[in-house]
Amino acid sequence: MMTALVIIVVAGLFASEPSFECDFSVVSTGDVAWLITATIFVLMMTPGLSFFYGGMVGAKNVISTMLQSFIAMGLISVLWVAFGFSLCFGDDIGGIIGDPTRFLMFHDVGADVYTTPTGKILGGATIPLALYALFQMKFAIITPSLITGSFAERVRFSAYLVFMVWFFVLIYCPLAHMTWHPDGLFMKWGVVDFAGGIVVHASSGVAALAGAIFLGRRASFSRHSEPANIPFVLLGAALLWLGWFGFNAGSSLRADGLAIKAFLNTNTASATAMMTWIFFDCLRGRKPSAMGAAVGCVVGLVAITPSAGYVTVGQSIFISFVITIICNIAVHWRSHTRIDDALDVFPTHGTGGIFGTVLTGIFIQEGLIAGTWEGFCVFLFHLLAVVMVVLYSFGMSYLGYWLIDKAIPMRVSMMSERIGLDFSQHDEHYGFAHIGEREIAEYEEYIREKEKK
């Protein structure tokens, strides 16, 4: 990994800088100001996710869990500038991937509006290409971060970093190109994903499921694990809710009525889902909980993401209500299986992204409701896209776990898991008070014996 970073650093010395002088006869200052704001909001979601996940795990794994999300802001940002943006949005190759050399080291990514060789505008018609690239970068950052909740408390940090690169290059970039590039395969089919229902949530949720299956259950799986810090969970959910306004409303790429519509639908869906989760828990004999409220509002945000700019506010209420119940049932079902998806990433993000896309295929156009063949075909293309994303993400993710495990064991040792990843992987001590002196002595003896070998 260090060698790759050095190569990128050296390549950066020879990269040419494009012009950042805006042509204000084309570029809109209002749209630029809004998208800069939205981009900041989307980046805020990743530390928000750190708090959301970090508060849910045991006290010995808070720092490691939070770092797994936080580190993506560094790793993916560098990869994005080096070649990631080019893979996602470079000139189309077969509708599947972008030309990896087109925007290499952000070549030609400046203040100009970019038109593809087929005559279509990439990104917004009134914003610089560099700003669009920065906005899209934040989506690329949070997507692999979402996966980490499934294998929390047992994944080796170095192996996770390698998997993040694998997922980004071989799964995220092709899906982003097919869905959001003007010449992408899904785009040509008429499949719409306003802000990442399949690109972000379905892909990461399915990859999380593959990870939970591959790594197996935690040693503590059969015992009840207390969340380390529920206020962290509430703080993380609040940051995610706030950042999601940039995530969805920013995807309009303009300061216009579409952004306002997406903003309204996003807030309404999250609020509806929070109350639905709480009331549904009460109907099933559970007490209303802060954890349930936090998870519910995030599920609503996931559910409305693919359709935020296309549906009415009434439809956003319906979509979030239905999908929240489905996700609640999925979480309950998962808890009765042997699959140790530690923080229920697939039942919430994966399931929400999949069903959100399916409902988007129904509500985006009136043809299906009216019973026309054209409308039915659009719906079928959405179903086909979902199936392709699920199969591809699961297969490629599982292959990635398997290959990486051959070089770097994906799972920590049982002793490291027992002592907690904060101490064993990072030598830090958020949960130090929860580790007994005997456990520390055993771990230090284990390390000494390992070094002798």
C-alpha cells in the first residue's frame, strides 16, 4: 500500500493543472455555491457513520470501528484523484466503465463544463467539472464505509484496507459509471437512481452480507453485547440525517425546485421511518428505544435515496413506511440466523436500497400505473438492474475476501478478538477500562510468543 502511495505522489509531480477560471456566461454562481455546500454536507456523513457504528459495538472495539469509516476519507480521496474519477466518469467503454486515462490525476478536471465525445454533458450544465468530481468523491468515500458494520469486532485492519481498494475499483466504479454516466448501460436502459439506491446502498449492503458470511461469527455472537455508547448512535444518526440533505438534494446539481423537492422528500421520509420503526416495535411487544429511533431514521433516508427527486411527498411517506417495515422484519429475521452481520448492514442498507430501487421503478412514471407496455418495460429494467447489482456485488465481494485472505488473513486471531480491536489492532484504549489485567497480560504473552516464531 505504501508503494502505491509513493507512485501516486511521484505521478502527481508531473500532472498538469487545468484552468480554474470560471466562464460565468455558462457557470452559475448560485449552483456552484449550493453544490459546494452539498459536498461539505455529504462528507460530514462519513464521520457521522463513524459515530453511528462506533456507538453500537462493544466498548473494546469503538475506536477500531470508527476508524474503519474515518480512514476512507483518506484512502478513497487519494484513489479518486489518481484514477477513480476517470474509471467512473471517463469516456465510456462499452457502457460498463470509464476510460482510466481520461482524467488520470485529475487531468482536464477544472472549472470548465465537460461534454462527452457523444455530445452529452457530464454532471451539471452550470457547474465546473472539478466541483462535480468533488461531489461524487464523497459518495465514493461513504460507500465502502457502510460495509464495515457487518464484520465489526473481528476484521484485520490491513486486510480491510486492501478490500476497500478492491471494492472501490472493481465494484463501485463500474456501478457508478453504468448508472450515472450519460452513456452508461443502466442510464441507457432508463434506470434511474437519483442519489445512490443501488450504486451506494444495495452494493455496499450485499458486500456486507458476503463479508459477514465469509468471516463467520464473532466469538461473542451467542452472548448479548451491550452497545458502548448509545448517545454516539444518536449523534451519528443526527449527522447522517443532516448530511443526507446534501446527499439527496445536492444530486439535483442545481439550486432549483428539484433540489427543494428532494430536500422535502428526504426529511419527510426519514421522519416517517423513525416513527414507523418505533410504533412497529411497540406493536411487536418491544419498548420504544433510542437505538430503534436512530436506526429507523437512517432506514428512511436509505429508502428515499433512489427516488428523492422523482416522487411526490405523499409517495415518499408511502415508500419509507413500507420499506421501514420490511427492514424491521429483515433485522428480526437476521437475528434468528447464524449470519453475524454485526450492525445489520444488509437488513437496513442493502434491503432498503434494493426495495427503494424497485419502488422507484413503479413511481417514477405513470406508464406502469396506467398499464402501458412502455411503463412495464421501464419497471422490468429496474428489476434487472437490481438483480445484476446484487449478483455482481456479492460475487465480486466474496471473491475479494477470499483472495485477500490468502495474502493477509481477513480475520484477527481469537486472542486479538478477545482483547478487543482497539488495543490489539491500534494500541489505543477507549475501552481500556473494560479489559481485565489478566487479559492484557495474556495478550502481551501471545504477542511475545508470536514474535519469537
